[in-house]
Amino acid sequence: MSDENIYILDVEDKGRIYLSKEIMKKLAIVSGHKIKLEIQDQSAILSRHQIKDPFQEAKNKKKVEFSDLFEKQKKQKEQANKTFEERVKEKHTFREEDKRDFWD
């Protein structure tokens, strides 16, 4: 491993470290970017934090049509009605404490 990619930085007040222009250029970061510090045992790895582009993700996301949403809602309602009808047909038993005069 060559020493050209090793930098010794001073830790200043409140734990601050300053990156030289050379380091920032190698990491392709500018003021305002975020960096990631990964700690492994007694070592630390500093790298540029990559943030996913939310606009690109939204662009690539599958578009949902209203007709698809209405169809899904219709199926959910049908399933709920079917479940309700099945539960109504079940035999229900009353416990003594369910009777009106039990607590009087």
C-alpha cells in the first residue's frame, strides 16, 4: 500500500477534522455534501455519502391507474362481505356474563 493515499489529520476542538482541498477533490465532495464515517474495530473509513435521487426513483416507479385501484378496492370489499356473511352463519354461544341480568 502506497503512502500517497494516506493522510494524517489533526483533531481540533469539539472533535472537528478539516479535509484539505486535495482530499475533497479525490472524494469528489464539495461544501454541503455529506460524508460517511464507518468504524471497524480501531479503524475508520471515510467516504462520500451517496444519496439516492428521489425524483429518479419516482420516475422509474410503476404508474398505477385509477381503474386498477378501483378494481383492487372492489375485490377487497367483496372479500370483506364474504367473510362477514360466513361469520354471521357461525353459531354463537353466550356466556353467563353476556346475559343482561347477570350483572344486576
